[in-house]
Amino acid sequence: MDHGEANVSENEEVELILGNSNSNFSGVTSTMLQVMSYQRKLMNLRVMGTHFLPDENQAMTFWQVAKMCRKPLKNGKYRIFHARRVDEMIQAVILKYIFGAKIKMVFSSAAQRFRSGSTLWLTRKMDAVVAISKASAKYLAEPPSAIIPHGIQIENFVPAKNKEQAWQALGYGGKYGIGILGRVRKQKGVHLFVDACIEVLPKYPDYTAVVVGAISSNHQEFVDELKAKIAKAGLSERILFTGELPFARIPPIFSALSMVSALSDNEGFGLTVLEAMSCSAAVLATQAGAWEEIIREDIDGHVVPVNDLPAVTAKMDSLLSNPKVLHEKGLAGRARVLEHYTVEREAKALVDLFRRLQ
């Protein structure tokens, strides 16, 4: 049974095809799935590839897409193919130029690096290019068709009614929590967070710090060195490594944290900061990804230069020194996310662009 086409009624033609080429779950996959859950209310869509789809009836194969797109929509308009990866651009170009697919091609670019010649060639074949931040727009050969930042599902990242109670219920110890979340490796600035905590936490006995995320075998030595440094400082019960946790446990941790650090050397976008702000946590981040654009300095938190331990330490000290101000920064961050960074807003902005292209 040709299930990709069988689910499309005569009155409900597929208008949007989303690339889904990566069999490894990634931030790009997560973004696509979150946005798709809102886009499907605005456009009839299918996904080319079955990876991680909650409903496989939404999936189509390359050949099903090629067959479907031989003809335009009944109203004469072209379908949209949205690529978020280079290999999805390749798929779109093959569909259009080899199989004659009647499609308009859109590419979302997150990278903050100059592209190779082959990628530039592909990008120029697109009908529209979307940058996900002003920073990523600077690395495009030509100005983007639109800058549409990522959003998050605010109903999944909600502030705790009482952070003190919520933190203590998690059982990590201390009155309040601060943390850094994501894969545990040097590139993510975990050592900066730990070193700053070693310096600052003795002054603020109410706070416990957590490092939440998977530790792969090739980063175990890095973590062991950090744990030895923590033990030497006598802080092993106040700076904790949780290891990898099931996703369901992550939002409650965000909700309970008073401050979240995001200290990467580089990022494509960096959803961690938005998830933290949505949970009314003050944020301390580096000048990576879109963080400088998202965080209003000294309103939602602080932005510091990449790999600048003295700056991280000073700003962490400043934030923890006044719980009332820390709380106010968290509330400001939540308001900013609600206004500018919801996934509904991202989905609508993309669909508006697609409609203009058709």
C-alpha cells in the first residue's frame, strides 16, 4: 500500500514536505518535530523519512514525494520542500532537476561558519534561505529571505510556583539550584561552570550546582579531572554530576533552577537558554549561537565572552549575591520568551514565508 499518498484525501493535498534525513536524533530533529506539531494545523504536510516521527502516517519516501510532485497542486501552486540540512538540500535539488518535481525549495541555515563551495552552490539553488539568527545570517553569501529564530514549547517549560520547594523536592540538596545542561564536554564550557562554582559557592551556602547531561567515554577523563578538583575543594556534595537523564526529567529540573549557565565555545542556535528562560531561570551565557540576541544584558541575565573564566565567575557571583534580583531576572526572561520565542510563532512565520513563495 502506498501509505504516503493513501493518507492524503482528494480535498487535502500535501502542500509542505519536510526533510528528515538524519537517523541520529539531534537538535535539528527536535526543532523540526516541535515546529511540525504546529505547522500541521496551518498547512497539510508530510515528512520525507520516518526517523523519530510520533506518527509514521506522516512519513513519505523519496519515491513517493517524486511521484506526488510530478504535478503541481490543483490550484497550480507548487509544493514547498523545507530542508534543514545540506543533504536535504541535495535531495530537494535531485527531486527538482532530475525528477522534474514541481517544488519550491527552502533551506534553514543555523551554522555560524562560512560554507564550502558545494554548499554555497546548493544554497543558491534554493528559492528562499532562512537564517535562524542574525549571527547565522552573517555567514550566508547573500542576505537571507527571512530571519526566523527558533521557538520552544512553552507548555513543556514552565516555572515552578515555588522554586525553593521544587528544588528541594528533586533531592539534590541545598535550598536553591543552579545548573548547566547538555552533553558534558569541554566545548560546552562545563569546566568554566565548575571552576566558577568552586570559587563562588563557598560564599553562598544555600546553593547547590548540577551538571546535567550524558558523559561519553571519550570525555570521561575530562569529567574525572573536574570531579577531583571539586573533591579537593571540599564541594563534592554541592557540585553534582547527574549523568544522562530521561527527557521527562529535564523540564522539572529547569523549572526548579534559579540560574542556568550555557557556556559553549560555539552553537548553532542554543535552545538551552530559551528553555531556562521559559522556566524563569536567570541565564549566564557566552557569546555563542543566538544567545547575544536572545538575552538582554542585565535584564534576563548576562552574556560573557567565550572561554572567559574571570567573567563567568564575576557574573555568577553577582547573580547569586542577590536572590531577589536573580528572581526578577528569571521573570523577565519568561516574559521575553512568551513574547518572542514560542514555537507557535516560529511555525507561523515559516508558513507565512511558504505562502509568499507559492
